[in-house]
Amino acid sequence: MKPKILIGISGGIAAYKAADVVSQLVKANCDVRVAMSQSATRFVAPLTFSALTQQKVITSVFPDSTAGGLDVIYPHLYPASEADAFAVIPATANAIGKLAGGLGDDIVCCSALSLKGDCKRIFCPAMNMQMWANPAVQDNCRKLLEYGWHQIGPEKGRLACGTVGYGRMSTPTVITQIILNSVL
């Protein structure tokens, strides 16, 4: 049986790198679904991920229709409650804060609340180095680790804002391999 992986994409410039992760996971014979926050759709179109996965991308906690299967009527529950692994790529400071606080005001964070107990939870921080160094962000990361999440990155490097420091998202190849290792 194919591992079921849900990728949650939050609204940061590194969102474009999630396409590479999704593509690699599909090539590795995984059943990949994608949930995108509204702000993520400002960086990369949902159509990109639909083309890569051959699946509808979930962008809202509200159903498109009241007719259809459980995944249509309850997008905040399915596919999240069936996922073997859930990865937030990129995990912005905002997404990390909402995940750590148990908030579910967008499809990515609401999906995280709907995961089954044995689902592997992964977050991949990506943000400006000052944001990354902020004590509140660091506290929120520690909370996620205490809740059993696995953190990938960030790395030191050139950031989209032009500065150099910690905050760069790990490479798609590294992220993909860790996700695969968690489900195989």
C-alpha cells in the first residue's frame, strides 16, 4: 500500500520549493495530497500541485459542495485523518505559532489538528533570520518538538530578503528523504 502523505503549504516565499518535494514524493510512489493556506496560494498556484499529484488541492476548511464523498464534505478531516505523514513546507513563523497554539483557522493548521495519533508530523521552518531568532518563534518550535513533531532546518544561507543567516529552508531533497524515511 502506498504511504499517504499530506503536505501543508503555508504562505512564505519558499512555498515554490514544496513543488519539488511533492514531485519527488510522487515519483517515490507515495499517495500525496496538498493543503494550502490562502496566503500560500499567493506564492504558488494550487494548479501546480494538482498537476503534480493528479489530486484536488485543498485550500479551505469549507467544502466546495455539500454533495460528494467525505473528502468533499469535510476537507478539514480528510485526507488529514488518513495521513501516514504530514509535513508543513514551508513552516512560516505564523504557521509555527498557530500549530504550537493548537489553532485551526486555515486548512493547513486545521488539518494538523485532525491527524491520527501515529501520523508522523514534520515542519520545515523558513523565514527571515530576525524572525527565526525571535524568542516567541523559538518557544513555539520547542512546543512542537515536545508535542512529537520533527523539525527539518532551517539552514544558514542567503535569504529571499537579501540577508545571510539562519532561516533558509532545507533543500527539497533532504526534506523528501526524511519524509520517506518516516513512512517506509
